[in-house]
Amino acid sequence: CFSLILIVLLLYCFLPIRTQFVLLGIDRAPQGTMAGRSDTNMIVSVDPLFPTVKILSIPRDLWVPIPGFGENRINAAHFFAEAQQPGTGPQKTLETINVNFGMNLHYYVRINLEGLPGLIDAMGGISLNLPENMAGYPAGIYLLNGEQALAFVRSRSDGDDFFRIRQGQLFITAFVRQLLTPTAWSRLPQIMAALPLAADTNLPLWQFPRLLIALWRASYSGVESYTIDRSLVIPTITSEGAQILLPNWDLILPYTKEKF
């Protein structure tokens, strides 16, 4: 019986079935709502066996067709749907990504940046190892509290949105590593109390243990980070004066198919 239980646990934790979801960061929504734009849009792919964790960041200014709403920046998909019917923003973002990128994503994790400081403080802060100057900090190692972490995530002081994407990828990797340290485990009651104000998801509960184990392993072995970068888009200005990024689908679709 013990051997059978051990085999089942190993299969559960390491079965090479890939899980993919969209990570959304929602900021500056009207109080009491989630009707904000998704300024962070990342596709996360997790293969627990190896483990392989890949992150694909999509620029918020990417100009795409949004089903039911016409063409706009991709970060507007969440806002349009959420403002029309609360609770539908993540699904509209998933639909928009699936239609444009030829994917079949079903899951999301949505982070409310207004609730992020409470979660970071509940974790005891977050340790960032900056390889270069970012958000007003010189390269080095820093322990940030909740308000400092929020300011870091929001900062645009060092460059354009592509630089901010690198900041976001670094922050997410550090966040996962911090969340899964023994120090954070001792603060589990505070974390669980702060979590509902900071995040929600439609990932099934049975996925969480195997994903957390894979993310913990990958946070040390390395997360593969990719971006729809400058070489794949055409910066332009709309007739209304808005700065947007036109996608070069002939380059983007082969790139995303190869990586994801």
C-alpha cells in the first residue's frame, strides 16, 4: 500500500502534462471593482517533470482585434468586458489571446495590484536581486516591503514598456521564490488572509500542489523568459495620437508556436 501511494504521489507531482495559464496584473481600477486594464499579460507554461517553466510577456500596447469590441490595445480586453459585466474580464482576455495567437488557454491568475502591498507584507517582504539599475534602484540585492514592491512594479522611470516587461518577469520569479521559502511558510495564516484581496484564479485546486512544486524547483533551476519584443512589432501612432504596437503576425505566430 505504501508503494502504491508513493507511485501515485510521484505521478501526480511529476506527470509530464503541461499546464498553461495567463497571468494578468490589473491596476488602477475604480474602488470596489476590477474594471481596470491588464497592464501585465503573461502566458505561463509549466511542465512539472523537468521542470520547465516558460513565461511569454505580451506588450500591453499590442494592437489586436478584441472579439465583440473591435480593435484596440490588448490590455483593454479585460477593461471592456469587466466594465460591461463584472467577472468576465479574464475570460475576454483569454479569448482575445486565443483568437490572435492561435492558442487554447483556459486558465488565468489575476493579480489586483492594489492588494499587492498587503500580500508582500504578509510574506515578510520580497527579496530582489537586480542585475542592472531598475525602478530607481542601482544593481544589487534589496528587501522591499509592500509599498516599495508596488512602486517597483509600477515604475516606468528606466525606459519603455519592453524594459518594464523585464522588470515584471524578474519580480514574478522573485515572488514565487519568496512565497515558497520556509520563512514564508511560517507566515501562512497572514498570507492566506491577504491572498483574496490580491489575487483570484480559475485554476482547479488539484493543480496547485504540483504547480507550486514545479515553480519552486524552476525558480532555482531557471525560468525561461520570452517577450513579444521590438523585432516582432511596428511602433506607430493612431489618428487620435495614441502610441501603439502593430503586430507582425508573420513573425509572431511562428515564434510563439516554437516556444509554446
